[in-house]
Amino acid sequence: MDKSEIRKRVLEDKKKHHNYIPPTYFIIQFSNKIKAETIEWLTNKIKTDREQGGAELQVRKQPILETQKHNVTIHISADSERLLELAQELDVKKIDKISHPYEFTYHDFIPSEDKLTTAEKQVLVRHELENIRALLHETYIPGYPDKHLYEGQSILSAYLYHGLVKQVFPLHDMTALLKLRSVWHFSLFNKQPYEEIRSYFGESVTLYFQFLGFYTAFLTLPMMLGFFQWFVAPDSVAFFCIINIIGAAIFLEVWQRKCTELAFIWGTISMASSLDDPRPNFIGVMGKDVVTERLQPQSPRWKTNVKMYCVSFPLVFLCMIGGFIVMLASFWIEDLLKSYPDLPWFIYYVPSSVYAGMIYVMNMFYRQLANFLTEWENHRTQSQFDRHRVTKLVPFEFVNNFMSLFYIAFIYQDMDMLKYQLATLLIILQFINNIQEAVLPVVIQYYKKKKADAIRESPPLLSECLLDVEELDPHDPQVIQAEEECRMEPYEDPYDDYLELFVQFGYVFLFSSISPMAAFWAVLNNIFEIWTDSFKLCYLHQRPMARRVKDTGAWQRAFQTLCTISIMTNCALFALSPALKSMAPAMSPVEWVLLFVGIEHLLLFIKQILHFAIPDKPDWVRIALAKIGYQSTKALKKQRLENRRLRKISEFLPNKESLKID
């Protein structure tokens, strides 16, 4: 079926349903101080045909309600025809009856949008919005001559950067969301509905919940071993600790294998970060891509590498040293105060309290620095940006969360203090984090609503601009919904959620020999975490931007690094254990240390063997990919033979119209 037939069927369908209005996929809320011509220019860009540099999407404006602030807000929609065109152009993958992915084409067309999930529709519309790029003659934003544009720059990103657009977010689909709530949030002890989560929130959020469920299921093994060791065999800590460490290594390898399976089923296994579309904030000169031959912003990779290795990495290292020095200063002041026994009791807790507050402040500052540096490095794709951002943030978080425990374990060598500190961090802080995730957004939303009710000003711009844009009916449910969701907190990505699990993984396995029961508290926390995370996504936050991913990226390497370090730390703790040392009184201190160095190297060797013994791709995925590759090669060969046949035929038709050859 060609495009003309599809357009005809769509028009016939529209005639039957002439009152049908496509649902809102995105909300754009402008700043309250933006100029009218600036709003109109972006709105026209969104509506204009692609041939003229627009997005060819539908725009409607939000009516001003009595309870609404004076920000001008527009709704972005797209009809079924536009979505189908984009689905084929962007190679959207669908799943056949045997769970194999295939590329979506116009031949799959039905006069409706039901073949596309809500997450896929959101991805398609967002792609068009982000790829409204400045043309050669568009050198500045209308109304603001000082806000310059370069050819190929994402206009929407420029509006966000200069504060002309307050926020852009996808609107919740309430019908689909209510259905998801019923099978997910209200069914705490049932299996998580991963496919329904993916259809609504996309692959990135779904992969996080897949990892959370998979990781929690794995933790039941060290939890049961911990119970057994605690109540039945208290003298066998070393044996159970070694099993835990090897189990963690197996878990990470099996998870990587699981990611490959999911990526194949979701149709993201062939994603290569270097072939993704440039992210909106990527700065470069417009040129033809050497692989896709499409006109895209281009920038040499060596510039990014110079910025990373000569500026960013040294700054990250300095920040880590700074965090370590602050920790040492806290311990030093605490020791100094203990030398004065006559001081009031609460004075002794001041250094640790101040240090906890400084950790919070340093984390906030460092996140801003990491985001700035990663943006400044000018990574081409979003996956590259995310990977390098995580690579910067994880080392600093490691210093803040674990270095105090290392100091207590190997400098103070106070195992009782280490147990107390570990239990405090694992139980109390994670409980506080869950309460903060579930309660704090509710409080923020409440005060935002009170503030919005207190500020009721008439909109100065609505009468001056967007006169040719259709206004939504004030009684349309999407109008009230958009107003409410404008006050919600955005959910950027699962970074904070992965970070919580990363820190928890460290608490459970880095010091497994000290706290065998840590896995129990982690399982308890994760069961509650699934509930709180689903609650905040379904009730408290704006709908996140759906993103397609094939694995956990830099987080996989971060967990594997933590697993390797855990082998070293636990072997070192064994070497310091007086109970174990009493079992070999004849060994000298050097022989004792060398023994555990040998055990450490043996465990590292076993971990490496497991890495090679457990393949990343299951056999069925490897065979399916080989079949796809063979069929693609066969189809290409057939096409070439057909083209050659048509050329030979055209040689005998010199006076007739040439045959069309692809």
C-alpha cells in the first residue's frame, strides 16, 4: 500500500469522524515574560511543513482558567497519518506473534493509531519537536536579537536554554494510566506488568524496574544464607561471604544476558550510540553524515576527547580529593573533641552532623558541575551524554558514601563501629529516602498549588498572539489535567533510582563479612521501593520522556567495578579478623597477608572465568540475529539481481522511457 492510498483512507476516516481531535501528546509552557512574536514564531515552526523547516504537528492553545497563572501554554498533537509516517521513517520495531521484532511499515496500516503504543507516539512527537532546527538565515530568536542561533541548532532547546520556555513535558494518557495503576501500583505482591510499563513509560523506565525486580529476586539467596549463618553456623562467616561475592558476580553476568534478551524482544539490540540522532543540545556544523548520508550537525570527536581528558577528568579527581579531605577533617575534629571529656554530650555529634549536611551540599554542587562539564564536552548522542554523566557522578558518590566506612574498617580497625555505621546507613537512610520519594513531592505539589492560587493575574499575551491557533474547550478534561501536571515535579530519568541500588549493593557486598544480614534489609527496602517508585510515577510526577535503551549502560560497569572491589575489601577484612587469625597461630604476619592476597587473586580469577563462561547472548537470540542477517543479505542480493535485469531490459528500449531502478 503506497502513501497516496494511505492518505485517502485517513481522509475517509476523518470524514466519518469529523469531530475527532487527536489527544495531546506534549505540553509547552512559555515563560511569563516572553514576547508575543517569539511565541508565534515557535508555534508556526511546529505547524509548518517539514519541507519548510517545521515539524508538521498540530497546535492548540490552553484557555486561561481562573485558577491558572499567566503563562501561555500550548498543546501539541499529531494525527494518525503523521504518526505512521514517522514510525516508518524512524524504523520503529514491532513484535510479531513469535516475539521477534520487525520494522513497522505502511503495509501494517489500519485507519487508527492502535498499532503504536503511547510511549512510541510520545517518542515520535518528541523527535519532531527536538528536530525543529534553525535554517541558515535564522540567526537569532525573533524578539531577542541578542539570543543568537546557528544553523542546525535545535530551536526548542534554545528556547529552554534562554528561559523563554518554562517547561516541556508529555501529558499523561489517563485511560492508559488508570489501567496501568490497577495492574501495577494496586497489585504490590503480584508480578510487575513489564510490558504494560514499557507501553506507557518506554524502555528506559521499564529496564530500571526489570533490574530492580531481578536484583531483589537475587538478593533472596544471600538473605537466606545470612539467616542460616546467623542462627545455625555463626562461625562460618568467611564461607558464606565468599558464596555471596561469587553469587554477585554471577548475578551481574546473568543480568547482562537478560538485557540482551530484552533488547532483542524490544527491537533495540541493533542500537548503536554512534548511529543515534544528534541530541538537541549538540553543537556542530550542518553536514552530510558519513553513515546515514542525512544532513545533521557534525563536530570532530577529538574536541570532545580533549575536553574530557584535559579538563573534566582532572576536575572530577580534584572533587573526589576534596570530598575525601572533608571526611578526614570530620574524623579529625571528632577525635579532637573526644579529648575534652567535660564538653556537653551533644557537642560530640556536631562534626558528624555537619559532615552529613556538607555531603548533601557537595552532592548538589557536584551534580551541577557534572551536568555542566558533560554538556560542555558536547557529546553527539543522548546515550553518550548519559554514559559520561554517570561516569563522572559515580566516583564522587562512591567517595561520599563509602570512604568513611573504609576509613573506619582499615584505619580505625573498629569492627563494632563499622557494623553500627553500616546498619545505620543501610536501614535508616534508605527508609528516609523512600519516605522522601513518596512524601516530599506531595508537600511540594501542595505548596505549589497554594502559590498558584495566590498569584492570579490576567494573561498579558493571550489577546495579542496565537489568534490563528484553535483554543481548547475550557471543559475539555485535558485542560484541567494540563494545569495540574504543570505543577508536578518532573521525572528526568532513573539516575537517582539506579544510584540508590548502587549504594545499597555496596553496603550489602563491600562489607559482607561484617554484616551478613544486610541482604535481608535490602530485600525489605526493595519491596517497598517498587511500591514507592510506581506510586511517584503514577501519581506524583510528570510523565517522563520515553527513551529507547538496550542495556543499563554505564551502570553495568559501575556495579561490576563495585563487585571487584568487594572481593578486595572482604579479603582484607578477613586478614584483619582476630577470630580467623586464631585458627592459624603458627603463621607469621607476612604469611597471613600473603594467604589472603592469594585468595583474593583466586576469587578475581573465578570472576573472570565466569565472565567468559556466561555468554552475553543466549543461543536463541544469537540464532535469530544470524537468521535476520542472512535474510537481509539474501534480500539485498535479490534486489541487486533485479536491478541488473531491469538495466539489461532498458538497453533494448533506447527510444522509450527508462525503467525506474531503485
